[in-house]
Amino acid sequence: MQGFQNPDFLVGLLKIIWINILLSGDNAVVIALAARGLPPHQQKQAIMFGSGAAVALRIGLTIVAAWLLELQGLQVIGGILLLWIGAQLLADEEESDEEAKEHANMMSAVRTILIADLVMSLDNVIGVAAAAKGDQVLLILGLAISIPLVIFGSSMMIKLMERFPAIITAGAALIGWVGGETVASDVLLRDFSAANPWFHMTAAAAGAAIVIGWGRYMESRKSHSDAADA
């Protein structure tokens, strides 16, 4: 292929792959948290669907990211949505093991992955778009190569969560941190954030704390409800 013989093309491709390696950590955490409660065969399906759809979403978002990031209030809504997702994942509301329920669980896991990645990718895609410099082939190829990176990262995270349950709380806190950062990055708060450097970090820390507190509260309510029904 002529593109691979072009040094600029290869450099751009390496940049996009590297950017995606750096940005795939939070996506892998979301996928692992959403899929960890599924049976093993459904975990693999959720990881495959979630990872592929996440990269496809990122390709589409890259094209319109600059316009989306100028919409006032969009990142506030997205950040709050991330807080809710993080709390839900931490609460780990498990369904029964019936086949229909398992199918619903997998669809729910994939839906959670897509929504979270949609929000988390808004800022990230700017760097990818800059590296591609308008070359759509380069963009799609670079992002497609990142799919196995996300799949491997998600599978590894699930194994780690099974062995070290504390990672689940840390992962939920990470989602909350990104949610707080997303809110603070909204165009509505841009001037305030620029004038108050502490605000961005404070919002991120508050997001992590909200997810932990909210998730534990929902988990406690569910435990009391199950005890009452028993």
C-alpha cells in the first residue's frame, strides 16, 4: 500500500496508536466493570461488542468533536451521566441466572459501555484528530488497531478485579474522576476554570467521592431490600 511507504503516514499512524494506548485505560476499566458480573462466555461477548463499538464511536466522534465540545451544557450532562454509571457499576445490581436475564444483562453491559465511552471520548478524540491531520484512512486504521488493546486491557482488568476486589472501587472512582473533569471542562465553565486553577482538580475529586458514596448507598439499600424480602 502506498500509504505505508509514506514516512508521514507511518508517523501519523504511530501517533494515533500511541494516543489510543494512553487513552484506552479508562475504557478498559468501564468495560471490565460492566462485564465482570456476566457468565464467562458472555464476558467475552460483551468485551468484543463493547470494544468494537467503542472504537467505532470514537471514529464518528472525531469527525464532529470540535463542534460537540462547543455545545453549552453538553459536558455537564455527560459528566453527571458518568457519575450515575460509575455508581451503578459499583453497586453491582446483579440479576438472576436465568437465560433471559443473562441476555438482558449482556445487553445492559454493552449499553453501559457505549454510553460511558461516548461521554469519555469527547475530549480524547481531539488529540486523535490532530494526529490524523484530516486523513480519514489513517484515522480509521489507527483506531481499528487499538481494538485489540482495549480487548486485552478489559480482559486483564476483569481477572485483576476477581483477584483484588478493591480494584472495583478504584475503577468506579476513576469513572467518577473523569465525570467530574468532564463537568469542569464544559464551555459554560471554561472562563471560571481558567480563572480558578483549583476548580478542575476539585471537581474531579468530588466526582470520585460522589460515585463512591452514591454507589455504596445504592448497595446498602439493595442489601436491606433483599434482607426484608428474605
